[in-house]
Amino acid sequence: MAEPIKLSIDGKPVTVPPGTLLIEAAKQVGIEVPSFCYYPGLSLQGACRMCLVAIEKMPKLQTACTTVVTNGMVVHTDTPEVANTRKSMLEFLLTNHPLDCPVCDKGGECELQDAVFRYGAAETRFLEGKLHEEEKKFSNLVYYDRPRCILCFRCIRVCDEGMDVNAYGIGFRAAHSEIIPNRGEQLECEECGMCIDICPVGALTSGTYRYKTRPWEVTYTGTICNHCGDGCRTTLSVRNNVVIRANNRDHSGLNGEFLCVKGRFGWDFVNSERRLKSPLLRKNGKQEEASWEEALTFTVERLKTILAEHGPGAVAVIGSNRTTNEEDYLLQRFARTVLGTNDIDHHRTADFSSLVRALTEAGATDRYATIEDISAAKSLLLIGNDPTHQHPLIAYQIRQAVRQHGARLYIVNSREIKLRRQSSQYLQVKPQGEAEAVRALAGQAPAAQDLCAGGTGALTALADALKKESDTVILFGDEIQGQTVNDLVTCGLTLPGKTRFVALGDYANSRGAADMGLLPDTLPGYQPLSNEKARERMESAWAAKIPAAPGRNIRSIFEGIRAGEIKALLVFGANPVKTFGLDNAALTGLQLLFVAELFRTETAELANVVVPAASFAEKSGTVTNTCGEVQALKRTMRQAGTRSDLEILLALARLFGQRWTYQSPEDVLREIIALVPGYDIPLPSLLVGRAVPTHPEGRPPALERPDLVFSSRDSLFTSGTLSRYSWALNSVDEAKKPYGHAF
Amino acid sequence: MADYRNPMLGSPLEVKVLTRRFDLANSASIAVYVAHEGYQALKKAFGMKPDEVINEVKKSNLRGRGGAGFNAGMKWSFVPGQTTKPKYVVSNADESEPGTCKDRVLMEYDPHQLIEGIVIAGYAIQSHQGYIYIRGEYRYLMDILDRAIEEAYAQGYLGKNILGSGFDFDLATHTGAGAYECGEETALLNSLEGLRGYPRVKPPFPALIGLYGCPTIINNVETLSNVPHIISHGGDWYAKLGTPNNGGTRLFCLSGHIERPGIYELPMGFPLRQMIEDVGGGVWHGKKLKCVIPGGSSCPVLTADEIDVPMDFDSLARIGSMLGSGGVVILDEDTCMVKAAWRIMKFYAHESCGWCVPCREGTHWLKTLLERFHSDGGMPDDPDTALDVSYNILGKTLCPLGDAAAMPMISILKKFRHEFEEHLKLGSCPYEKRAVNVA
Amino acid sequence: MLSDRLKAKFDSVIARYPLKRSAIVPLLLFAQDEIGYVSDEAVEEIARRVGVNPIEVIEDIGYYSMLHRQPVGKFHLQVCTNISCMLRGGEKIFEHCAKELGIEHKQTTPDGLFSLEEVECLGACCGAPAMQVNYDFYENVTPEKLDALLADLRKKDQGSRIKD
């Protein structure tokens, strides 16, 4: 570590690492140097001139945002000259800026407004006409108001440097300069809205939020996005019980300011007119509205009858990729102990079980990578998956790693995914060739000559390059599952330094579903059902018996239904008819199909009983992202008529005569912390909004068959069934591009 | 079918170094050039060590002819000797400073002189690639230079193993397309890289990180054209042509209200009064002098009382102005200084690249204020506001364009304040009844 | 369609630089010289050849004042009114052009023959007032010389049409 630099700012001694920018050094001693164009992490430009400060021995004022500190530097930010300069820069900015703050979305959270309040003059001397341009609609989600724009170029940089989309440019010159989109008058981009978020003024506004409210009229609740498996923190702005905006307002959490199009705009399914508001009960072949009591009583009575007539083997449960850990935990408890069946599964989108088993067997359960590990990595190996679409935050973190500190990215993929632009080596393999490449890398089986374009030489080159790296983070998609995960882990652990791993699963709580044991052969915390000790531990906690034999996996459940062996199916927050492409006849043999859902999905349409579930915005609990980091959801609003899955399960259990004592999701979480291996997380950290990593340890049974783990390959604009109910996600033309399109 | 005359009108007071071949027929051809000492300096340079070449240029006190007046040899010496990166020599032929048209004749009448200077500079810093960045409006000069470059390649003055020295150097022209700002060296580099001509944050300076992130020297056409003479005749000889610290001669462009507008090569330190009265034949139509812009429109103006000054960088700096680019603009007694200020500001407002706030907004503000003021709409506070706004631009911008706009404004507002007051008192322009036609 | 001659020129210009995108501005100007303005097709072609997004080419067009996205006249009259020219009647020359042609700044005559632009310093200060017709310089211009020039240009246009 190089010697720290010592300097003085406004008489305060400051010690910072070499290479620190003056503006950042000032921050460390609580001295604010105002700026618009400076933005941490983005390239420097010295354009707004707000950060001019006096440095002794320098003839002119210097921009603190471009000045690197040197030893003995004596800086003054509080001289009359500096104060006058700030005032005059603001006066310049306001010459052509319309003072339409009363009707501007940004009013109240505008950096220009704040700066003028703090540093500006009370009146203007500008008597000339202001330059005017009509507002432009760049897309359904992004609008541009040129007169308000102060040309800080943050939008351009975040789009280029943060998103690698390069959708913005600058048109014309001098005072007529303006931001221009990449397709004539239109934007064609990932529609992430980062440009809107980063805009210090109301120049770029959101198509879904504009003119809806004043920012101080809304309630802000920090929660976790419910779409992909990355687990971005987001702040929902709610007014009159309606969500009107999502942005990670305080830039806290693992995603900082990042949100993708789904996180920033795709929450609007919550407000959809098509939300189920009342339970539906099929009467005379038709689903009709019913009371909660009626629906649940009917369900329990029917279940009791089936159990009595056919035994627990006739009942199966399908869980969700989005419901909370607490709900998932209770669901499997309900299935195993109340219904007495292990026929419980969910749509598995990554083979988390094999990763846990491999790391446990290697004694390396400290090698789960977190989201932060990805952006801090010096070397990354990405096998399969298309994070740009399936894991936008992880894609962003990978780009950050490459751009901010020159990390090397190695890619093995059968498709030309967009991240190859950042890669040092990109090994394009033949379709479905990822697993073969991993086995060859691991020395398990030689690769066929036609595996990749560059022949096996390219594979050798990749292996050689990886051996020169250290602390590599390895990320893999559903292409790698079962024994191949084991091969990858074994091989990865031989690389220099601390190799870490991430299995990439699709949805907000895909990881939690596996962690909580929504699996036929695995108890919470990846304890095999066959492990007597583990079983007994849960039995004693729950004061109930758990059937010892593993249940049916999801494919076998469908087979069981077809064969007439399964008579009742309970589905919570899943749409298997669509996900598994079931035909109309697949579920007709059921005597009871119970579905807890937000919408009348293909599966719900077939159900005897449909109950309206609460969305992520309407409930509390925790979710675990694909890296295994647990975060807390916080209830933001209520949706009349709905109940959370947790409330539904508690009610069902009660009707079964169970005396469960949980009063709240937190009670369930406490039990998870106490009982589930790897989940001994500090509750306070969680409650203050941190992402708490878990380190599961267990030896779950091997993957039974290859068709159990598959990703839905959602694009940036889709999110399983949910995205169908988002106006925003369907409103952008880019959503119509073929899957995998790189913007 | 262009229609213009050679602006070299000639004067017995001239000292011809750069322009000595201009009167020869076909002066632009390599045959004429070689017949008149052409490429001899290059041969001589190859007999010297690169450092010796740089020292000779340092000794000559050759200062940048683009306007900033930085010691050329010093600039070259900042280029690192040891580097794995390629190095570049860029000749700045983006001549756009209002009042200046000297590089044009240097390229039109003696392109090989420039080429020889560039190759010597390349040898001095051990660069192997040069570019001549020519403003787009000078298309015919690009044709002339392309032809000259082709000749030089054909005769072995460019390309591989030049004159058997083992030194390789390639040279190409590059055209701009209308942007004053690209005369600023870092904006020029961005432009040469195919980007908008925005200036770069300095440091790093181009000598370390320039074109394509590599060490680069950027010199004005006139600066580089001097180099062969310095090498041929020695730095001391060159230095003695001028005044201390201001070596050599300079091409001065006399324009505006002067009897004999034209370009004259005069020694550094030549008295301004003599330049106007004896070289240029005095103010036109026997009128009185009101003021002089001594070195292109970016320089603070001099009143008629301030012209007893030697025309060199230091003397003009001493009286609060600049030698600039050698564009000497004469304004007679009937000139409205408000209008002159407006026209100058209109230029800067048009040419501001728009990158940084004070220049982008400040020049636009001053332009519109002056437009209104001169169009009979002046307000009593306007002169004070304009002065304050100018000071708020001065020294606050990323590149020198802001200063270039502010400095003439400040000088006019201070030295000709009374003309602003007259406008206010009369409610219209005392010099012309007609309002300014707003373009 | 861009001509083969232009395409060949593109190749030779791009070859001058270690970084292809350096050629953008020259290519734009050469394309404009041939087509009369920078067409969408030229933007796409140049972007493709130098390997950048079209928006980066469009950014350059907006910045450089000589580049046009719309056709200008066959004879593009660029009259300087900057300080040296202003002092010697540049504005009158501009006004004379405007009056004679019935067009204003950045306008084109209906027959497409002439367009007019008030421009900044052309580097012809010692020959003020000065103007350019396309790339040709005209200096020490007077209203009379301008009339003769316009007549000449009209004649030249006639001549070229007969030849066609």
C-alpha cells in the first residue's frame, strides 16, 4: 500500500490514499463541494465548473472533481471567490433553465434547486428570452425536456459506461447543445431508466411517474424487487395506496443506484386492474366469487376427504419462485406435517442443491460469492446464461468489475451474449455445449473437436488464462447442473486464490425456495430427507411426523396426476401449466386444484379454488437472492381482498386443527434462523436493510433427472407470468425484439 | 474559379524568412523548394542527435505562433524519450482566429517548408507519424498539401528510411469541418479521433497523453515552418532576429480599417505604431485610429494611446493584452465599439463547444445582451452586468475559449464604457441609425 | 448509393489512421461533397465502415458547422461577417446576397441553385470582405462584383445543363 497523502482543506487536515480526487477528499472531512457533472464511478469531465476551489500556489481556481490530491496541498473551499464562482455558475445555469419548478417532477428532489438554495443568488440579472425547445418523447418510459437540461452528461455516461448501451449522444453545439437518442427521435435501449434516475434536474422524466405527484406527498418504503434473482433494493413511492414509482432512493444495498427496466418500471402489475380481489370457487363448472371462509373451508374439506380416501400420496404441492422464505418454509411444513406428503416441488431454475453439495463435500462453504464479490472480482468466469437479460444487476456488476478495475471476464456460452463485449476471452461453444466445455476444463472428459469455433485450442487457452488468475468468481446458469456442477466446483477450487461460485437462478426467491426445502427429497437447509437425524430435528421442533420416503418431483407429480394417483394439487404463486407447457388434459384428473395467485393465470383458470394472494409490495418477509443473500421485504400498501401466502397457510393450518403459534413473518423467520442450517443470520442486520449472506451446508440427494432444472430465459422485458400484467414492460418497442437482442 | 489575390503586398520593412520563397514561380512545388535550400535542414538534423535538435529549437526562443506563445523547444522536451507507445506530431492548421490568415499563405505558397518542419519535429521526438489538421474551409490547401506530401514521398523526404538516415516518418492531412474550438489542442485531438471537438481535462498534457492516448506534440503551422530555418542557421541566429525571449520573425495579418490590408513578415518586437503607419499605410481614408485588436479577436483591444508597444509576447502581456495569433485588426474612429463587441461575442457564442457551463451560457448571454443593447434596447445596468458576466467566465472555463471571449469584452467594456453610456443616453447607436440585423 | 469513387476514397482515408473512427469527419465531408448533404445512407455507411454506432456519426454532424443533414444549393454562398469583414462591409455583402436571391440565412432558392449562410471567420481577413462559394474563395467583394459573380454562376449552371 502506497503512502497516504496528507493535505489540508479549509484548515482541516485530511489523509487519503494516493489517487484520491479532491472532491472525494473533501467529503471525508464533511466538506461539501457542489457539483453536477461529477458522479462517482463515471468518467470525469470538468464541465459544470461548480466544484471550482482555491488551491494555494495555483493561479486559477481548480475543479475539485478532476484534481488529484498531492502532499501538502492547501485547499480553500470557503473563500469569497469560491462562493461567488458557485453563485455565478448557478446564475449561468438558470439563464436558459425554465423556472417551472412548481410543475416539474423533480421539484423537491432537484439538485439544481438544492444548489441554488444553498449557493445561489436570490435574483437573476438575465433579461433575455430563454431558449426554448418542445419536450420530446424518447420512448413510452423516457421523456426529455431540453430547456431544463443542464448538460451534465450524466445520462450519456451512465448509458455508455454503466449500461454499455450507448443510446445517447449530444446534438448541435454551444447553447443549442442537446441530448439526442440513438434512433432519430426515439430511444432504442434497455429502457432501464438509469438516465432518469441519474438526471440531477427534471430534464429526463419517467413515462410512468411524470406529473403524478409531488415527491413529498408520497410514502417511501424500502423493499426488494420481486422480478429476477438478483435481489435489488428498491424504494416504492406510494400515494393513496397506489405505487407510483420505484427507484433505489437512497442508493443503499447491494445494487446502489442500479435498477433495470423491470425494477424501475415493471412493478406496475401491483396496480393492475386484473389483480384478483376475491376468492373464486368453481360452482357448476364456473368460477364464481366466494368469501375467503367459503373458499378455504371448501379446500380443507375436500383435502380431508381425499386424504381419508386415498392417503397422503394423493396430495401434492407446488411452491413459488417469488414467495418469501417464511412462506416457503411454512408451505413445506404444511405439506410434510399437515398433509403428510413430501410430494412438494417448485420450478427449479438453477441447480442450487448440487452447488451446496459440491461445496460441502469440498469443505468450501465459505465460497459462495455475493453480489459485491462480483463487482470486486479481478477475474470472472461466466458459463452459460445471459445475465444482461436474466440478471441485469449481475451483468452491471460484471461490467463495473471490468471497467472500474480492469477485471478479466471469461465467457463460455453457446450464444453471442452481450457481455462478450467486456470479455477477455469468449469461448463460443456449439448449442448446449457449455456442460461439455466444463467437463473438458475439469479434465473429466475430452472435448469434441467441434465443441467451439477455435477448436480445443481455445479451450486450452481459456484453461491456461484461468490458471494465471486468482480469486476468480465463477457464475453458471442452468446449462450446468447435476454432476457437472460438481466437476466445475472441483476444478474451480484448484484455481489460484479464493475461487467463489454463483448459481444463476431466475426469480426473486428461486434460491430461497431451494433453501427452504420446496423439494421432495430435501428438508430446509439442504438436509436430505433420508438423513434421520435431520428429520428428527425438524419433527421435534414441529412436534409432528415427517414421512421418511422422498416425495415426487414436479415432473413425477404431473405424471402422478395423469396416472390418477394424485387427486389434489395445491399451487402457491406458480403457473405450471404455462411453465411446463402442460396440455389442457394434464390436470383434469384432479379432484382439487387450489391456486393462490395474483392473477387469473392459465393454471388458475383450471382451478376449483383460486384465492387472491398479496403481492411483494403488500407483505413483509425475507427473500434470498441467487447469491444466497437474504434481504427483507417491507409491506408498502394493502390490496383489499388479498391475503399473503403466509396468512393463507396459517388459515389452512388452523382449519386443519393445527395450533401454529406464528403471529407474523418475523416469528417464522426466528424459527428459520434457529433451525435451518446456514441461515443463522443476525436479525438486526436484516431489519436495517442489509443483504445478509448465507453459507448453506448440506448433502442433498443428487439431481434425479435433467429436466427438473431449467431457466425460463426471461428477457429484460419479461418476468414469467407477471410481466404480462405490466403496462410498462409491454409498452416499449424493444420488448418485441427477439430474445437475447443486445442493445 | 476563386477570386482572390496574394495578400503578401510587401514592404521594405519586412524581414523575410518564412516568406522568402513566396515570390518564386511555382513556389509550392518540390523542385522550387529543393532548388532553394529545401530539405537541407532535414539533412542537417539527421546529422544531429534528437536532443540536439530540441536544444537548438529551445535556444531559438521560438514561441508558439498559434497564440499561446509557449516555447516550442520546451514543449517538445516534455515528450518522454523512453516509451513503448507510438508518438505523434500534429500540425495545427485549423486557423480560425478572427483576423488571422497567415497559415493559409504558408501552406499555399510553401507547403514543403511545413512538411520539412514536421519531419524535423518528428525526428526530434522520435515520432513516426504526423498529421496536418486543416480546417474544412481550407479545402484547396488540403489539395495543395496532399500533392506536396505525395511529392515528398516520391523523392524520399517522407516514408521509410528518409535520406538514408534510417528514420521513418509518415504524414497525412486531416480535414476539420467547421469548428473554431478544434484549434484548441486537446479539442483538436478529440476531433482527430473522430469525436466532437470537446477539450480534454488537463493534466494530463498531450506531450504525455495525446492522440490515441500517446505522447503527442501539437504545433501551429507557422511554428513548424520556422523549424527548418532554425536548424539551418542555428537557434542563436533565429533568436537574434527578434527580441529577448521572442525569437524570429512573425507573420502579421493587417486587416480592418487599414490602407494596405495584407500579411507582412516582420521581426518580433516590431513597433505596433510603425506597423500600422509605415507598413500598413495608416488608417484608411485618412481617418483616426480608434483601437487595435493586436493578435486576433481573443485579445484585449488597445486604444489609440496604447500602440507604442513592441509586438512581442512579453511586451503585450505587460500592457494587459496578448500577441496572440498575429491578426492585427484596425478599427477607425467611426466604428461602434458596442457593435464590435457584439460581433465578437456572436462569434464566441457560435463557436463555444457547449461543454462547460460558463462558456456555453455566458457567451450566449453576452451575445443576446449586446444584441439587445445595440438594437436600442439597452438598460442602465447592462454594462455592469456584462462586465461582471465576463469576469465570471474569465478563468473559470475548461479551455481557453472562455477567456478568449471574456478578455476582449472586458477590455471594450472598460476602455470604451463611454460608448455604452452614449447608446443609453441617445437610446440608439450614435454610429448608425440602423439596428443590428439579427442573424 | 454512394459512388465507387467515393467508396474507394473512403478506404484510402480510413487507412491513414490507426483508429478507424478518426476518419469520420473527413468521410462525412467527402460524402457531403458528392451528395450535397449527409444523407441517412451516408451516416449508416460511414458508421459501418469505421465500426461505430450511427449516433456517434450524428453527434459529429451536429457539432461541425460545415456538415448539413439537408441539401444546400448547388452554389452554397458563405458570407463572412466576422470582425475584419464587418469592418469592410461584410454585412452589406450578406444583405445584398439575401436581397438578390430572395433568401435568408440557411435558406435555399426554390430552384436549388443557391443557398446562403452567414459564416464565421473564413481566414481571408486581409481580403475582407470575403466569401466562399462552395470551397472557392472570393475576396474584396463589392456588391458589383457579387452581381457579376451571381450572373456567372447562373451561366455556369446553364452551361452544365446543356452539357448534360
